[in-house]
Amino acid sequence: MELEPNREKKIFYNLNDALQNPLEVEILDLHYNDLTEFPREITKFLNLKELNIYNNQIADIPEEIEKLEKLEKLDISGNHLKNLPQTIGNLKNLKILIVSWNNLLEIPESIGKLSELIKISLNNNQITNLPEEIGDLQNLKELIISENELSKIPDSIGNLANLEKFRAYENHITALPNSMAKLKKLTKLEINGNNLTIIPDFINELKNLSKFRAFQNQISYIPETISELTNLEKLILYENEITHLPTKIGHLKSLKELDLSFNNLSSFPESFFELSSTLRILRLNNNPISDSLQIKINRSFPNTKIFWD
């Protein structure tokens, strides 16, 4: 997802050196410079394509950042930002925006104007709501909003037709919006550490899903439709309240890793044993499974590493 570095472009690590020929500067790296303010001289670099200013002590980004019209990557993670200027939406060529590990409380609505954006990372902030305009990012492939204070996901997320990876773990999310059924290109979904009680029935619509992490929730219901995810390779559901599995779970013909530890399972449907041909890792520790059933499972999965302890 990262932009490929262009070896022909000179990387400037010093602001004074860069200011000698402002129009030649395409990559500026000022990370770990103990900066307490965003250097406004940066806005003179009108051909700047990549700005790395992460791990400083910057509290504000000036509105003048909109002058960097050619900027394709902006990494301002690990600072002390509480907000972003509305003018950030004028960076029309921005493809990667990394604002993780800050103190953001909200995201400006203008974020939806970044039509070229393919990755946005907002993890480890204090964001309570995402603007509906997030759904306007038609080219977005990766959305990271983990470790925030979100209680819901906006319905507009269903408009992200090109989204492949969605990380929303460790928030306070109680349900996934039905609009997510439209995310046909999604391959990785991480919603662990939230307040979910069910996996929605529409999960089968995510045809390309290969990795699904929903551990450490309060999930008690897994829909039968999950059995239709024929591309699913990893299903991680430990520390939930699951009491039974879908009767057709054996239809998950690509499944290689299944973690059901720390649940309330005491029985398994017959189709479960059909997973033996592909399953390589199976975690069932801390479930009320009888000794006789453990023996049956051990015999039925000779090529699977099973964890009972």
C-alpha cells in the first residue's frame, strides 16, 4: 500500500538544505526532529510529493498546507494534533495520509474531497465519530480506525467500493452497518476488542474475505451465512460467548486457522470435521468440551495443530 520510493528523487533531511532550492524538493523527511511547530517554510516546496514529519511534538497543522498541491504522501503520526484543518481536503493528489498516534477528536468533513486517497490511518487517537463524507473516498483501499472511541461506523462506508482492508479494532462499536454488505473487495476485516454481540447475516456478501478477526467481543451468534465465505483462511473468535457453530461450517474449504478458545462450546456440528483437509491451526482451549469429544477431534484432525491448553 505504501508508495514505491523513487530512487531518482533526492531526499532532504534538513529544512535549511531544502530551502536552498525549494522547487527541487520532492521528498522531505523531518521525523524525530523535536519540532514543536509545523515549519511554515514547508509550504514553499510547491513540488513536494512526500512529507514525513512523524514523531515530533507538533500540535497544529496550518491551513496553508493546502499549497502543497502535488503532495502524494503525508505522514504526521506520533505528534500532538487535536484536529486537522479543513484545507487538508484541498490536497487533491494525496494518496496516503497517516495521522495515527495523535490526540485527534474528530476528522474534518473535507476529508471526503481527497479523491485519490488509497490509504488513511487514524489509529490511536480519540475520535468519537467519523464523518459521512468518509464514504466519498472512492479509491480508498485501506482504512485504519483502530484504538479510538468510536461507537458506530457511518453507513456511508458501504460506498467504499474499492476497500480491501478495514481495521476498526479496540473501539466501542456495537454493530456493523448493513451497508458493509457492499464491500465486495474486502479481504481483511478486524473488529476485535469491541462490543459486538452478533456477526451480521450479511457477512456472506463479503465474498473475498480471507481474514476475519472478531475476538474479544460479546458475540453469541454466528450466522449460517458465514459458511459461504469460501475464500476465508483465518477466523479468529476467541474470548466471546459462542455456544454453537453454524451447521455448515465445514463448507469453509479454504480455512487454515480457526481460534474458538475461551468460549462456551461443548458440541460441534458434523460438518465441522470436514475442515480437517485444510485446517492447520485449531484453538479450542477453555471451552467445556468433554474428554471423549476431545479424543474424537484429535483423531479427526491428524494434520492439524490443536491447542487444548
